[in-house]
Amino acid sequence: MRRVAATFDVDMAPDVHRVVELESIAGEWAAELKFCVLANSAADQAQVRLLRSSGLTNVFAISGEGFEVGDVIAPNGQATEAVVLFRESDRHHALLLTNRCNSYCLMCSQPPTKPDDSWLIHQALDVIRHIRSSPDVLGLSGGEPLLLGSDLRVILDLLAVSHPNTRVEVLTNGRLFSRPDVAETVLKNLATNVQWLVPLYGHADFLHDFVVQSPGAFDETIAGLLALQMHAQPIQLRIVLIEPVLSTLDELCGFIGRNLPFIRMLALMACEPIGFALANRQQCEVDLADWGGELSRAAKTLARHQIPFIFMNFPLCGLPKSLWTNAHKSISDWKNTYIDECNRCSVKNDCSGLFAWHERGWKPTTIRAIKEPSLEQIH
């Protein structure tokens, strides 16, 4: 989430606005939306004030260097900044729906909080209405989105109407789908183009429940996955690769192949070095290069069961070369960085790189420049 220094022509409420140019406001204006017009000159600011005095009370002037036309923002006039909630030019797009959760995963990158944050629901709905150009993919995350119940369905239904060509990806632990009432409310007759991203960390209850620090979570997750399958919903399983998971990874992949063959994709993900992962460093900090054998065996098991899989958040120098074609550039734009060694690497353009805050935590492996053909040349 970006915070951009800004100056507003009036005191601003922290409502959602779309950033537009003065020349395009006539074509984009709608009574139900709010707009911040880029006005870096005194003449442009005067023109915006004239528009507002003429009755366009949902139009405001904003000046600053960090904005792009089409940004959806929430101004904070007192702090002379705005939060960019959506940026058209980003490679990845996501909305936070809640910070509450019913799991407490060892490696959670955004530790859950208990206070009511239902304002995030209203903000997400406003962002969806203010998006000018539909993204190819939009993520919905938390916390745990299923805690929203019927409000999650409202968000999904609005996306189906406002952005019908967008694929929505909901990151959820899936546990509440074990309740028929929740599954019925959220999934029955769902028209949204949605994929459900659900984590699984062990082939037995004591393994998964330990990682998510919630007794009974394994049984609820499996029941939730079966409910998604019953409602013909596409599923991407996710496995964050920390030490307790890597130690039994092949067994987990075999369990998935035998018991969950209906999943669309399996994502094997390097741990993000932030949040609870820093407090549980002994279990979460691994050098991925040390686990190449386990990763290769897991890949063979998945291939044998015909389960498609990808690697996410992996720098290519931490992955066996035979698995490079399964690597996916997945770190969100605002989280992503590279180091000097990466600039000497022939496959940098194909590589996920690092999380921007790796210096506060750890690198996923020893970063080394690779002198190899690019993935495009390999293909």
C-alpha cells in the first residue's frame, strides 16, 4: 500500500476518490463518485474551485508528484498524504477486506487484530465502484474474508456487475466453508469469475493445526475444500514453505494428489520475512537452496498425480534449474525489490526478486547472479 505526499485545496474526508486530469473530468464525471483532479498549478486549482462552485461538489483539487491518472485513493488532508488503494499500472491488484482472522499462522505476514474493522468492507465497495479500467485479476484478502459472511457475497456480486471480465482471487483459509450456512450464503448461484486460494500445510491434522495454531483447522479446511468442489468453484491450494512444511512436503503433495485431485493449481510459496515469521524465525527462516531435493521430489509427485503447480516468491537462484519454468513472478509491485547482485543476472527479468523488507528479516537464499539463457530462450 503506497502513501503519497499530497496537498488538497480543502480539508478532505478519508473517502475514496478517483484521480483524474482536468481535461478528462467532463468525460469521467458521475454523480455517485468522487474525484481528485490533478492540479499542480494555481490556474488549474482555480478551475477546479470554479467547477465545485458551479455545482460539482464531488470534485476536488489535489497536487503531488506521486499520483497517476486512474489511481483510486483515500486522502488524509491533515497528514498531507493519500493512500493509493488501486493503481491501474500495477502488475498485481488486491483489496484488504478485514484484518481479523480465525487462524494464527506461524508465518502470517499480517498478524490479525480483534477490533471491528467493518469500515474496510465499505471502502472496498467504494474502490470497486471507482476503478476506471477493469484489471485482469483482482485479489481479495485479509485477515480471513469468510468472516464477512454475507458482506463478502455483496462484494463479489458487485464485482460481477462492475467488472465482469476481471478474475477475482479470494485468499481464504476456507475453514468457515465447513459450515453449510456460510457455504450457501457465499457460493450459491455465484456469478462472479472467482478462484479461491486456500492454504494447506500438512497431510495430517497435527501438522496443519500446528502451523496455523488452531486446533481442528485441518478438518475444517478439508471440509471447506469439499464444499467449494460441491459448488463447482475453482481452487488454488497454497503451501508456504517453512521448515515444518518442507520436512513433510512430499507426503503432503502425495496426499493432495490422492485426495484433492480436483484442485486447479498448487502454489508453493517462499515465506515473506515479516509479521509473525520474524517472531517464529526458527521455524520460518530457511535457505531454499538447501531444500532443492525436497522441492524436486515434490514436483515429481505432483506431476505423477497430474496436479499443475507453480513456485511463487522464489528468486531463481534458490530453485533447481529444472524447476525454473514453474516459477512465477508473484511479489506485488509495491513489495518487490532487487539487490545489486541481481543487476548482473541474466534471468533478472524472469525472477520474482525479493520482498522489499528482506533486510529486516532474511533473504530466501544466498543471492547470486546467474549467467544462463533467459526463461524465454529456455522455452
